[in-house]
Amino acid sequence: MMFLFTLYFMELIVQLHLMSTFSRHLSIAAVALGAAATLAAPLSEKEIAYLRAKKEIVFVSQPSHAPFEFVRKKQIAGMNVELAQWMAADMGFKIRFEVAPLGEAMELLRKGEVDVMTSLFKTDKREEEFDFTRAIKLTPITLFTRGDNETIHSVADLEGRSVAIMGSGHALELLQARGVRARVRFTGNTEECVKLVESGEVDAMIGNELVTRHHMYSKGTGGLKIVGDPLFTARLCMAVAQGDEQLLDLLNAGMAHARKSGTLNKIEAKWLGSEYARRGPTIEAILLMASTAAAALALILALILLWNRKLKRKVDERTAQYAESEERLRRIFENS
């Protein structure tokens, strides 16, 4: 009887092991199938035919628009550039990059010499001649002055003063809408704006906060400060020629897949997060941390001294009590 029970028990263990192994393999297969399903963005027959006929898609990027796009060691790099490269690999199309300043890049797209601008801030005026993808990033447009400037606190204080802005003209429209008559100096890129403010040639600049801060961190300069709240929020997109709906739909599909797969978040973290984290703390931050640590240490020492005093007082009281008890017992024994 015991022998039969042992055989039955061993058979049950084997069956449970086989069921567990099959279940584990089934789960692994399901995960693999799920991963394969999200490996590449699905393309319609129409999109496949479009890419086959197109042969390659030409992107134009600005040379000094970090962290979104810039030239480094004769190679184009940046957040939007990496996103475009990922979409090309994901969707299976050939990609080629051209480099041109903002104004020239827009003209190349107008003439049809390129297919896509890697990054362009969307405005009502620009929508009249270009079509834009869904926004890749929302970025604040901010007023900057020299760190030692104590006279400019808002856009209203630019009245009669000089201000540097990028050649897009959107910031100029903002000044006009608010009735501010400032002496405007147009520049080709953020780096020129920063230099003009730092040198004192202009009183302030209006620029993209992410681009301006990235430039200051990468160059190791901190001579500018942000004044007031953001003036408006810009929508960073890719742009195509007006009416190029097939390419626009293709780009939007690629971006949607990049966002869904988590790739876009990783690319943003790489270009918008790590650049600032690499730099060490400022002198002011170090002094603040040191003073805070010193204050905390002083408080701890004070608490230890207070505790020692209380402990000593308790010990003295108990010692006196023991001495008194010992004296009372000694008297009792002597009188007995």
C-alpha cells in the first residue's frame, strides 16, 4: 500500500512540473509575440508604395539649435535628429540630412529641395506656408538679461531699450501686441543673442529657455538670468511643405510609435536631462549645502550636550539616593 502511494505521489510531482514548464514557455512565447508586435510601426500598402517611390527622405537641420539639432565634430546630432534616425530605422526608409540656418532651411523647404525640417516652432503665420506634425516638445519662451541688470523685471521694461531675438519674428509680434516699442536686433541663432547680452550691446534677449540654458551650460557661462514668467509656450514640431499629407501622416505615425514604445521618452531624457546633470553644483549651492550641514551638526552637538547634562543630573540624583539608602541601612544595623 505504501509503495503504491509513493508511485502515485511521484507521478503527481512529474505532472505538476510538466504543467509548470509548459505554462512558463507559453508566457515567454506570449511576451516574445508582444515584443514583436511593437517592434516596428505598421505601414499601410499606400505608405509602403510611397516610401518605395520616394527612395529617400531629406531632412534639413539647423547647425546651432542644441539640444534639438546641432553640428558636433562635423556630424549632425541632437534630440530631433536622433528621433528622425530612429523613425527611419523603425519604418524602413532611407534618410539624408542637410544643414542650414533657420532662414535658409525654411527657404529650402519652400523650394522643395528638402522634404522635412527636423525642428520648427509652430506659429499661426508659419502655418500659412508649412504643415506641422504633432508637437514633439512644448518649450517656454523667456526673457533673459545680464545677471547684474536690476532695471528690467518684465517685458514692459523693454520700452525704449534694445532686445535681441531670433529672426523668426514671433517675439516681435508679441512685443507689438503688448505695445512695447523696443529697439529690436535680429540674430541668426541663440548663441548670437547670448553674446550680445553678455557684451552689453543689447539690454535683453527673448529666446527659447531650453535652447538658451543648454547653450549656457555647454559653454560654461552663467552670465544671464531669467526675468519674470515665460512669455508664451512654443510648440516644437517637424515641418513639411504645405499639402504634403502623405509624408505628414507618415511622420506622425512614426512619432506616435516612438512615444508608445517609450523611445521618445528615452531620447528626451538623454538630450534634455543628462546635459544639465553633468555639470557640478555652483559655488552658491556648495556654500548653501555647507552652511546647512554646519547648522545641522551644531544642532546635533547641542542636543548631545543637553542630553549629557540631563543624564549627569539623573546620575547625581540616583547616586545621592543610593548614598542616603546606604546610610539609613547602616544606622538600622548599628541600632539593632
